[in-house]
Amino acid sequence: MQKMMTGNAGRQKWLVYVAVLFFTLHISPVPSLAANEDYKEEAEYLALRDSMRHAFNDGDSTRFFVAVKALQDYLLTKNDLHAYYTQRCNEIVFNLNRQNIFDAYKLATKLSKELTEKKLDREMYMAINMMGHIYNYCGNNESAKNCFREVLKRMKREGYIESMPPIYINLVGIYSDENSDSALILLDTALQLAKDYSPERTFDIEARRALSYYKMGDREKFLEGYASYKKGLENGLSSVHGRQLDICYQSLMGNTEKAVKMAMEELDGSEKYSVAADIYEKAGNWQEANKALRMVMAVNDSVNSVILDNSMQGIQDELKLSEAQQSAAKSKLIAMTAVLSGLLLMTLALAYFAYIKRRHERQLKKAYMQALETDKMKSAFIQNVSHEVRTPLNIISGFAQVIANPELSQSVEDRKKIAETMMLNTQLITTLIDETLELSKDEQTGKPDILYADSLRTLLQQLLQDIRSKLNTGVVCNFEHSLPAGFTMNTQKELFKRVVMLLLDNAAKNTQEGSITLRAKADKRLLSLVVEDTGCGIPAKEAEHIFERFVKLNDFKKGLGLGLPLCRTLVSKMDGKVWLDTSYSGPGARFCIELPLH
């Protein structure tokens, strides 16, 4: 349930917090490249800073970019490069908040290049930190983790230790849903650093740690952390996590309805329904948990919420009908009890009623878990699609802006390369969408074709020729066959071509050097196809996992992880089967297909 507390809305608020962090970086007494920071008390600096802040908070791009440029120019006159590059980071955050990912990426790349050229290695952590936020926004958690770890290493080396706790909290946000133990270790590290170098951060970090204990189910440590939080409030301290701590406390004390009411009044968007569902789940109230979960889905995804609402409504209708039947049965049993001496039948009636109630509670719990799984699959789909589609879209958008520039000075050859890049990325998006749509088709359509030995060989050779344009330099294609004389096969030609091309395309993506070999043979019953490559190979334990949707063993490879699942779906429509040959010793991988000749 905690995973549902994240999402686009939560991410936007988080990015605003990043901006606030950067504002405080150049205001707090951290090491700076400036010789003298007395200017920060001057009226001119304060006016420029406040103008930029107001424009940022208002989301007014016209005012913000003018104000931040004026502030940057002023900081350069004061030779405060640390504060200057901090404002460069605020530009990136502003673009992220407005979902201008491509612009943010360009600014981050430009910042990194400039710091490298000027040999300002001490400030390089800023550019790396920005790339971490961009990766995290796009759903690339591993790359985001690597960036934040590099930022921590550089900040420690360059003496920015008092500003390290917020970076640890960034990592906690990523790890909290993956590994609660790792998240807790990161929180402890952030807390110790805050105690040693920036005590003003300790109270908020301790509050965040108490929330982690609640999520882990450690009642004793949560209550200890909550008591410390309340004591801090009495001493005039405050935390951004205070509202959720109070809600979690009420839930833990069994005050379910009060906790839900607080969540509805004090939290925003889908978060309040997520928290309510979590509270009801811990209380064992599956019916109310289902209602809250449906509200989360309604806020996050209107299309999927319609489907889930229909399912949940059907369960509720069935429950109401069953309750009405139980009421009628109970009345009948009471009447029979009055005639037949009733005590025994009353006992049986009550036992029956309890059985029905427990059965429906199990059904509600099952429906609730199915709804959670559906939302998890939806999140995986959105994360994969958004990451794989956004990259080529941003490239197309960026080059489109270049071409649209009236002062375009590129040569004919450069413009040709730009056009080819845009076409390549357009084709990539089209392929991703085609795979997604094709995977959703349920029925085989079209008139079967008759393939003879010669036509099949020609078809397979043509498919090998088509895949050559996608091969890495130096990779060669081989074709081997032993089709008997008089061979014929009834199949859908286009469907057959799609199946073979999916396996060849998979081999091309994973083969950096060596060869790809396509083999074909047949007997009186079956056509057997084999695709071998000399690529990176696939562990035997992943033999079935790779045929599941959105599975990619290497997250840096292009695609949604739909090629092999689509291949298996299409082969199944042709009454055949496809599998990974785990007995193949390599190098690389071998996929096998068997298709009936009917």
C-alpha cells in the first residue's frame, strides 16, 4: 500500500522541496567559492533573490527566467560561484516541475560540461545531483541511485558534509519501497550527520525514521519515535512528516475512524485515499479498504478506475443479494424453530450465518488483493512506457525545435542526420505502440496461406536480410535448412513473419559481436525453427521469466520488454510453442519454435 502513496502528484511536490533545498544551500553557511559573503545582507541581493523566489513559487516562466538570470549576473559580479551554480540548478528544477524534461536534461548537461571545462570539480556534485533527479523523475531508479551516491562521495570529499543529509533522504525515498532495511540504514546515517554538522535537520529526520518503523510494523520503535516527536513539538520544533505521524499513531491505537478522518482532512489528492486504505487494511475492514482503494485508482487513472469500479460494484451487488437471502433464510429458520423447538435450529442458523459472512469476507479480501495487483501491473506498464516513449519523444522534440529555429545554420548533411534521427525515433515509438496493441489482440484474423519449401526458404532469407540493418558492426547472419521435398504448410504468412522477426530482433539487440544463425527443418507433423546468437546469453533460471510482460534483464536495452511475450502469444495463436533452450552451452542463447503443418 505504501507504494501507492507515490506517483506524479507526489513527485511534483517532492521536486518543489528540492528547489527549497537549493534555495537554502546558498543562504546557509556552507563552504563557498566567494571571498566575502557580506553582500547577502544588501538590499539589492535580497530584492533579486525574493523576485526569483516569488516567480518560482508562482510557476511564472516569463518572470522566473528573467529574475534568475538577473540574480545569476549579480552573483558573478560578487565572484560567488557556488551561489551562482546553485541558481543554475534552480533553473533545472523549475523545468522539471513544469515537466519540461528535455529542457532540464539540456541544462543539466550544459552545467556538467561547463563545470568540467572550467575545472570546477568542487561544484560538480550539483550537476550530478540534477541528473539524479531527472533519472528519478523518468523512473530510472538505478541510475538515480548511482548519481546520488556519487553526489554523497563528492560532497564528503569537498567539505559539504552539512548538506549531505537531504541527499541521503533522496535515497531513502527510492529505497523505502524496495528494501526497508536499507532505507533505515540510510536514515540512521543522515541522522548522525545532521547531529554532527546540521542539528536543525535532526528533528525532521527522526520523524521520517518513525514513519519507517510504522511501515515495517515495529510498534514499539514507532511509539518511541512518536513520543520524541510530540516532545519536540512542545519545545517549538516542527516537521513536514507531522501530519502522517499523527494519523499513523491514531491507526496504531485502534482509532480507525479518527485516523481516516484526519487523513481525509489533512492530506491531498490520492494520498489521503491511499492512507485510508492502509488504515482499513490494518483494521481488517476489507469492505472499506476496497472503497478507499477504488478512490485512489479513480484519482490516478480514470480509465482503469472505471474497470475496477465495475468489478467492485459487482461484488457489492452480490453481497447485498446474499445478505437479503440470508435475512429471508433467518426468518424462515426462526419460524421453523418456533414449530420444532428451535434451539438446535437457531444454533445451526447462527453457524450458517457466520459461515456465509466469513466466506464473503474472504471474497472481499481476495478482490482487494487482486485490485492491488492490478494497480501494481498498471504502475509497471506506465513506468516502462513513460520511460521508453519519453526518451525518443524528447529527442524528436529537441530536433524539431532546432529545425524550427529561423536562424538555423546547420549544413545539408547535418540536417539530413537530424531528419534520420527523428525518423529512427519515430519508428521506435511506432514499434513500441504496435507491440503493445498487438499484444492485446485476442483473435487470429486473416485467410491462411500455403507455404512451400522454396517460398518458405525465400521468406526466411528475406527476414534475415531485413534484420541486417539492425545488427551491430561485424555481426553476421547465417541460414541453415533441411526442408524435405514436397513440404507444405498452412499458416498465416504475416503472423509467421512477425514471430520470426521478433526472435531475430531480440537476437540483434543482444549480440554485440559474432553471428546470428537461423535454422529450419520439418517432419511430417511439425516445422522446427531455431534462432541462435553469440550475445550476452540468458541464465537458465530466467527461461520462463523472460516471456512475462515488461521483463527486461538489462534495463539499459531499448524496448518495453514485450517482444518475447508477444512472440509467445502469436505462436500460441498458431497452435505452436516457443521456448528458451536451457541445454544450449553458448556463447549466447538459443530459442526454439515448433509449429504444426496443418
